[in-house]
Amino acid sequence: MAELIQQEAVRSVYDSIESIISQVEKLPEETVYWKPSEDEWSIMQIITHLAEAIPYWAGEINRIKEQPTEAWGRGLMDETRLQTVSDENISGLTIDKVLSDLNKVPSLVEETIGALTAEELTITAPSRNPKFDGKPIAFIVDHLIVEHTAKHFGQIQRNLSKR
């Protein structure tokens, strides 16, 4: 049962990332860098975020397996997260570079999730985010990797609908 859930999770990430890359490759550069509003991310910020965030969460899964008593996670104001989507960072990146980085994410997810045993999926560790405290590794897989990736694909669609 756990193996089937893991396979579905990996397939979902592959599908979401493939859809994102396929769509972004076809867009003009000005569309990729365009921000719908001051409070919304550009598509470039979204893909740069995903290329950093999903490997971050995969790393957290591995860390929890090794150190289940240590707090995991980060908040929306995390310095690395904010730096990743900052104008300074984005302006120094090319779309091709970010898409190349993003293209590596599914295999990392497959390697991380595929290595989990049914028992490891149930490991819980304290979280820095009180809403996630006591959640098992399976929660990170479902919510912070699979759902997170799919939601950002939806965010890209919303951006394009406003253009």
C-alpha cells in the first residue's frame, strides 16, 4: 500500500514539473518575468521557488529519518526562501538555467520518496511551524511536495490568465 502511494506521489510530481516546463518553455521572456501585481510572484519566481523548495523538503525528509527529535521545516519568512525569489536573485538567473534545475527535481523526489519504508512514512518529528507539529513524513510528501508542486502549476495558470 505504501509503495503504491509513493509511486502515485512521484508520478504526480513528474507530471506537474513536466507540465510546468512544457508551458514555460513556450512563453516569451517578458511573460515569464511579468508580475501580475506587487503582491504576486512572477512565473520566474514560481519556478525558481520550486527548484529550491522541493529539494529542501526532500532534504528535510532525509534529515527527519536521521534525527527524528530535531525540529524540521521553515516558515514563509525563511531567509533562504525569500532570497531565492528576490529580485536580486531572479535577475541573475536565466530561464533555461532554472528550467534545467527544475527538470532535476522529479528524480530527486523519486529517489527520496522511493527509499522510504512504510514505517518511515509514519515518523513524526517536532516542526518549526506549529500547524505542522506532530505530522508524519507522509504529510511532507503529500502536502509540501506533491500538493505544493501542483498548486504552483495552478499559480502559473492564474498568472497567465491575468496577462
